[in-house]
Amino acid sequence: MTPDEVGGYAESLAGVKRKGTASRPAWYVNDRLVVRLHDPNTLVIRVPLSRREPLLEAHPETFGVPPRMEAHHKVEAYLDQAEPSAVRTAIQLAWEMQR
């Protein structure tokens, strides 16, 4: 999955707007973060804590939670090995949570 594909999917969701910079774009709904490109290969996606573990268990090659994010409603998605449908599912969860 590419950052452009992420942006295209995020922007297809009602009310999502792109913000951030050219090198670190982010997509928000109602001024609340949905997904952000952390670096060229890593996304930060907000997800409900109750849904985070099932995502990690089902797609361990796609998602991770570094120690700095353990207390937050976030996961990282690794684009070079991500399953696109799993990333879209996480973005959908983030969008639902932020609406």
C-alpha cells in the first residue's frame, strides 16, 4: 500500500480533510486525527483500544504498537508489508471513532 492509496481511501470517507505537510500528511474528520503518515513507510492510525488487540492479533505483519503508543488509541501500520484491506479497516475504525 502506498501513501497515495492511503490518502485516496481516507479522503473517500465523509468529512475527512487532508492537513499536515507534504512530507507528513494527515487526515482528519471534525479536526480529530484519523491517520497520519509518520515516515515514508509508517502510518499512525487512531483506533479504539477495544479494537486494537484484535487488529494486532489478526494482522501482526501489518500493525504494531511501540511503547510510546501503548497508552494511546493508536497503532502503527507498516506500509511495506501491510495488507491493504487491514489498513482500510483500521482507517474505517478511526473515522467511526472520531465522528
